[in-house]
Amino acid sequence: MNGPILRLGLRSLFGRARAWLMIAMPVIMLALAAVMRLTAGSGGLDPNSAENFLRIFGIGIAVPVVALIATTTLINSEFDDGSIIYLLTKPVSRVTIIASKAVIVLGAGVLFGAAMMLVAGFIMVGGSDQVAVGALIGGVVSTVAYVGIFTALATTMKRSVVGCLLFWLLWESTVSALFSPVKWLSARAWGNAVVQHIADAAGDGKPGVPLPYAVLAAIVALAAGVALAGQRLASMTISEE
């Protein structure tokens, strides 16, 4: 990691208007969780309903959107406005540059995605059936995977924002839902599997993949994404930028 790059990345991430959309996602999720709790009646909210909401909205929407916004802001926007040239002229490893940015994106994803899923879970059902804890850990697993995937896409594609969106909408939200074997290669499915393994509610059938596989796959996706992005950045020249 590199301290100056981390500080520069934080200023870049929270100094752009699109950061408000990243912050808006957990606000919407917490508001919906509060509405669900208030309308549940005296018997309280069913843990199965809370788990389904956290998996569908939290892992399915909030986590990938936060990771996408943070990744494209720190990488794609710096390529577009030319500020990446400042980093390329420094005697710093290109992999270190990408890894430092990935740490910031990962932190933003955990803070605005996974941690807010924990809060939403407590709002809806408290500590019942470990739904909130499962949502937190599942959100972290999905965040780790998405950061690796989006980092690779952001550095290898010309239209990286469009590419990341298409990956999320087509592969994660459509293909993985239609074809069961694809769950083994889906960041969303990995996070959902963790939630189902940890939460006792698990009212929608058995998890798509084993828990150890989901965690290991997410870590591999992050490491591979950072390595691929670092290699891509190392092959670039200032004149190319």
C-alpha cells in the first residue's frame, strides 16, 4: 500500500458528485428496512422476509452499485481527466497503485454496503436468526469479489462503466438467476450463499454454493482482478494515456 496514493484516492472518491449516489444506496436500504419493520405489525417481521430483502436489495443492488461507483470513480474517472498521469510518473509500482485504489474501494464497499446491511438487519429483526450478521459477512464476501471484477474491467475496457453495468445486469442479475451452474461464477451468488449458510432463516432453499468455496472464490477474484489491472497499467505508457 502507498500512503499518498490512499490519501489522493480518498479525496478523489469523495470529491466527485457521483459519491452522493454511493451514499444514497445505504440510505434507501435503511429507509426500506424501517418501513418493512413498521408495517410488520405486532408480531414483528418474519426473519425469512428480512433475509430475502437483504439478499435481493442489499447484495443484489446496494453492494454492486457502491462497488461500481467507487471503482469507476477511482480508476475510470482518473483516466478520463488525465490525473492518472500524475501517478504514472511517480516511482511507484503499478500494482501498488491499483492495490491502493482497491483498498479504498473495498473500504467504501464495506462501509456503505455490507455494514449498512448489518444495520438494516438489526432494524428489521434485531439479532434474530443471525440474519444481520449473515448479511454483514455475505455483503463483505460479495464486495471483495465485485472490487476485483470491476477493477479488472475498469482497466481493460474502453467503456468501463458500460462494461461494469452490463456485467452486473446481464451476468449477475440475469444469467446467474436463469442457469444454476453459473452460480459457481457469480459474486452475487457467493454473497447470498454466505447469508444462507449463516442465517438460520434460510427460507428459500439450500445455498447455491458451499460456504468455503464462496469465501475462497471471492478472495481469488479480488487477487486476480488486482493482478490483471496492475499488469494492464504496467503495459501503458504516458504517451498512450
